[in-house]
Amino acid sequence: MSNSQLSKGSPTSANQPDQAPTIDSVVDEKGSELPPDGEVTANTLTLRGQALANKTIQVLDGSTVLKTETVGADGLWISTLTGLTDKRYAFKAKGEYDANPESEIRYLTIRAICEDFTSLPIGFQFDDWVPHHFDSGLIVFPSNPNTPASVDAVIVENGSAHAISHLDSTNPPLYLDMYVTNYAYPLIRPVTVTVSFEVLYSDVKVIHLRGEYLNSAGGPEHFYSSVDNAAGSVCVTFPVGAHPYSRPEDVTGLRVFLTSHLHVSPPIPGSTRIQVNSVCWSQ
């Protein structure tokens, strides 16, 4: 059999003694094939390859063993990796047989998931109490509890991208709730959410990013990070074990919202207009 045939890794060649495993395919959770040395935002990947039939192989990132899989009688193996974090991976398969042959390295970079709102046109108006689901997994949910005033969330131009401009106030209460999805619960690794923002006008000088989730008993937990109005971005990190916050309006996820009025007593009169330029999240 020629070297070119071996490189293609037919099931027949995978049953030869000392045959090195191969990684023939890497797909994301949507089933999309990923090219070698590519980039992806998914944190679950499925690897497929070939090796000596009825043996076991290790799936590694560099020298770190991620999983051990059994090769089928047809010389094929499959491995699904979950909870992957943002980094450049060096995947390889190592046979647990003969001289422990190894596959070639398959590089792949996992990066944070980001939403820049370019899927919506300039001037798009979000309805209060109506969730908007983005393909990225972000849910935007303007809320104005106990008041007829509107959050007035609208898509505006932000250089070559778009942004959401919205009112923020505690008198009356106006919030642009955002929910991050894409994760299995309870969280097995922390999730960090970073919001890039701009304050268009304000009566105060500090912006807070509040995070909310449910604990293992179903009780609400909240925390926040505070930065100067001119900081431009702020982040919070949800802990291992966090469960999603849910609302009856088809909204479930890790909840965050920006506000300039968090825990201000008495409430500051008037409003602040905040521009959310992007939301990124990673595990």
C-alpha cells in the first residue's frame, strides 16, 4: 500500500500493526467541519479518526490527556470533548498499543463568543418585556418593572459595527437585561462575561455590571463589578456550580445588566443613556 493511501487513513490501513492513529475530522456542536489550525467559538467539539481496531487511544492536548476512547472493530474512533476553554489547542491521538504511536497534531483555537449586534439594522427598536434571541446565544430583554416608561433600547451605529443604546434609571426602574447561554448547568468551569460600553450622558461617574444566577438550592445569587464611566469595559465571572436565572418570558441564562444606579439610595432622579458596544463570554 502506498504512503498516499496510508495518509488518507482507510479502515484497512488502520488495522496494520504499529499503525499510528489519525484525526480525520473535527466538528463543532452544530456539525460544522472545522479546518486545521482554524478558529471556533464552540466549547464542545467532536473528533473522529482511525487506529488499530479494538484497542484504546488517548485524546490529548499537547501532553495533557483529555479522554480515553475505544477503537471500534472497524478501526474507527470518536471522542466528544466538552467544557473547552479559550486557548489554542494541540489535539493528538495516542495509541495505547504497540509502541504508543501518535497522530499528527491538529491545531485549533477556541475564542470567546462575542455579540456585536450587526445582525440587526440601525434603528431597530427592542420592545420592552420581549426577549430577542441572537444566534450567538445572547438574549436581550429590556425590562421596566412597575412603570410605563420605556427602556428605549435601539440599535445605533458604532463605527463599522452596531451597538445598543438604552436608558438606565432607578426612578423609574429601567434595565437592559442580557442573558448568556451556550452552557450546560451547573457550570463545570467559571464563565466570564465582558461588556464593552460607552456612557453617553450621566449624573454619576461609576458603572456597575451586575451578574445574577441561581445556586444549587434554586435560590438567587447576585454580585457586581464596578468601574469608572470612562473605563470602556467591565466584566464579571460566574462561579463553578452556577445554575441559570430564568424568567417566564422564554428567558434562561446567566443574567447581566449594566447600570449606573446600583444600590444608590435614595434613587438618583433622571436617567443615564448607556451604549452597549459588545458582549463577550468565555469559559
